[in-house]
Amino acid sequence: MPEVTITIGGRQFEVACQDGEEHYLEAAARLLDAEATELTNQIGRIPEARMLLMAGLMLADKTAGLEEKLRGLEDKLAAQEALIEEMRARPAPEPERIEVPVIPPIVTDTMAEIAARAEALADQIEAKAAAPAPA
């Protein structure tokens, strides 16, 4: 069982942990040390037991707040999931009929005829413009 030296509030402690748990122990010690350092910066030097108690209570308070926030978010997530399930259970809406205007064939035929006449006129004008001028 490995022993890890941790520092909390400027004081060192030897703590044993399971193999592979050293990283978690060091991370937890850093959290506790941050709280203890804040306490000693505010109050000054305090007895070790009181420092550890107060730092632990500060962490517990933060944890309780996060747990409350987590419960609120879990409730919100559950409500959203229920809404999604309700929406999935609804029958599909009836397809909406959309009418698209159709151009009658006579109009397209007339437009094609006008285009052909315009092209023929353009060809005649180009031919006259390209012809040599009478002398």
C-alpha cells in the first residue's frame, strides 16, 4: 500500500492509499489545501485540527451546493426527456396540401413562339448590318 505525502495548509501529512489511487488522493488533497490556504490567509495560523475541520466544512458546503444544482439539472433533464417521449408518441401530422401554380401549355407555347420571332428579327438585323452598303 503506497504512502503519499500531501501538504494541507502548509503542513505535511503521510497518507496511505490503494495502489493506483495516488492521483485521486493528491487531487483531493489539493482541494482541501486550497480551502485551508484560504482560511490561513483570512484568519492566520490556527490549530491543525480546527484548520482541517473548517476546510472540510467549506468543501462540504461547496459539495452540497453542487449536489443541489445537479439534482435541479437532473430534474430538468428528466422533464425534457419526458417531453421528447411525448412528442415521439404523438401521431405524425397530416401532410399539408400545397398547390403550386401550373403555367398552362398555351402560355408556354406562345412564349416560345414570341422568342422564336425575336430571334428571327435579330438574325435579320444582324444580316442587314453585316451586308455591304450600296454604292
